[in-house]
Amino acid sequence: MKPSLSWRRAACGAALVGLSACNTFFNSGLDPELSRRVEARLSTDERLTLEELAKTPPQTVDEALQTMQRQRGAHSLKVPALEDLPQPAARVAPSAPQPERLRLTLAEARARALENNLYLRAALFEPGIAATYVSEEEAKFDDLIFANAKYANKDWPLLDGDVVQFKPPDKQSPLTGEVAKLSVLPQESRQLEAEAGIQIPLRTGGKLTIASPLHNKRSLRHVPSDQYLSALRFSFSQPLLRDAGVAANVAKIRLARYQQRITDLQTRLQAVRVIAMIDKLYWELYAAWGELDVRRQQYEIANQNLAMVKKRVAEGLSAAIEINRAEIGVADRLEALVVATTKIRLTQRKLLQALNDPRYGLDTPTLFMTESAPLLARFELDREQIAEKALAGRLELLEIELKLAADSTK
């Protein structure tokens, strides 16, 4: 009993040592400094405050015009302020009947694009897939509890055996020289084999197994018997060359985590690019509507000029050729008005393609009108601060750092 008890104590002690070794070498995380930077960047807002990067306070258009007037002096031409200029509030489309109009703010355009953009929808699946890869690699080191059982019922008939000759040690025995034929008697036995245990993979590449097998055998004929065998099994294996060491075994986990961070950055970068594209198209549509207002006013002024020229020719104050010149001017302004209207349709088509709103097709008769007004201001930016902020905040540069770290892990 003492050897068996000592052996079991040794097995339990070795198991505890293996478990502690597993916990010690559990660290398979990324570079702490790089991981902290990635977390900080992902939690940072994408908003850029230009006032903080400007050398001087921002200057609006009205303030710039007033500064120009003071610099030119009192005899310079007075430029009216923005509020005194004709406002594009009453925008009139050149076609009739009037199509339906929809006012769209910049925030609404961004929200619709983020919700309906197919490229972004596909990119949103990537973080979940990357997280699954990390879980898959980490699961290779999870403890495995196993159990198996086998039952057999054997019924053997009478079997012929060998012909033997007895040669007992005692030569005086009556069996000396006797010849006999052996036969295997009919037997019926039932056997049950079961085993349960735990298998612990280690970060060093080794494997620790603790199991307890149980064997039961029952013989039912001739010499009945019922025996039980049980034990405690312990095994430990550790490779010495290939796949040995913590670094080699946790490398795949680190690579999966690096790839997960890269995927997170790529997904956020995709969202930023979608928003940037929407902003660009939105302000292009705003500029197209502004250009249409200008062309409409020019067309109205050309018509007024034609009426005035006809009146002067009728009164004999101008030559008749001036009517032709005025009509050519009206035709040019009309052409510019048609081009501006077509530009609105083309720009709106690009915006609808980026929004991917199922309620509005590319050929919808609805006209989208921009409701958000831009903030026109002049900023004198600090070049060095902009460069530092770009190097610290560009997602592409951080993605390259993660790829280099992953390559060094390989």
C-alpha cells in the first residue's frame, strides 16, 4: 500500500506542476505598447479640430472682405456682404412639371450611407471572422475532458485443442508418457472497459494526461468469476526539438490577434472612406445647386438685357445689330443653364449610388436638395502639427506596424 500511495502523491504533484506551468506560459498577447496604441486609436473620434491646428484664429468671408476694404482704402469698390447677396433659397428647376424635392442634411446622408453601403456591410463581417480565428487558436490549449467505454459479450463454443504428451518433473508420476488431447470448454464472458480523465495541453508544447481506467470481467460458465481492475494513469510528453517552447506554440495565437487588430483597423478605415466619399459628393451637389442659381440669374439678366436692347432699338438709340448680340447672349446663358441642370442630375446620381438607398433608384425623378450649409472660413494651418497628427492618427500606418509585428512573430 505504501508504494501505491507514494505513486499517487507523485502523480498529483506532477499534475499540479503541469497546471502551474500552463498558467505561467499562458501569456500570448500582443506587444503591450502597440496594443495600447491600437486601443487608443480605435477609441479616438475621427473629428479634426482645425482651430487647434491653426496658427491664427479662423477668418470668415465677411471678415476677409472687410479686411480687404480697409486695406484698399475708402475709394475702393464696396463689395456687399453675403447676407446682402441673392440667396439660393428659391431654387427653380428648369423643367416642368416640377418634380418632387427632398431636403437632405449632411448627417442624414452619412447615416444612410453607413446603413446601406454594401462594401461596408461586407466589411462588418470581417471582425467577427477574425475573432473566431483567435478563439479557434486559443481553443487548442483548452483542457479536454474525455471519457470512453467499451462493452463486449463473448460466447465461445467448445474448441479442439492440441495433442500433448505429459512429462511431469516426477518420473514416478502415473501421467508420465501419457498422451492427451486438450479442448477449450464453452465459455461465456462479459467485459466492460471504461476510462475517464483530463488532457491538458501546455504552452511549452507538452501534453499532460491524467486518467482513471476501470475494467470488469465476468465469466458465467464452469468457473464463474467477477473481477474488477482500476488504476490511476498519468502521462506527460514534451517535444524537445520541433514545436518545443512557448514562443513556437503561441505564435499562431499572436498572429491571429494581430490579424484581428488589422481587421478592426481596416473596417474602421472603410467606414471613414465611405463618410469621406459622402461628404465630397454632398458638397459637390451643393456646389451644383449654387451654380444653377448663378446660371439662372444670368439667364434672367440676359433676358432683361434683350428686352432693354429691343426698346433702345425701337427708340433709335441703338443699332439693330445689338439685338442679335443680345439674343446670342441669351442663347449662351440658356446653354449654361441646361449644363448646370444636367450637372445636378449627374452629381445626384453619384450621390445616390453611394447612398444605395432602396427607396430611390438612380433614375428617380426626385431632386435631392442640400440643406446643410458649409462654414466658409480661412485657416492658416501649422504644417508641423498637421504632419505629427497625420503620423500619429493615420490608420494605414498603424496597420503597417501591425503587419510588421506579425511578420516578426513568424
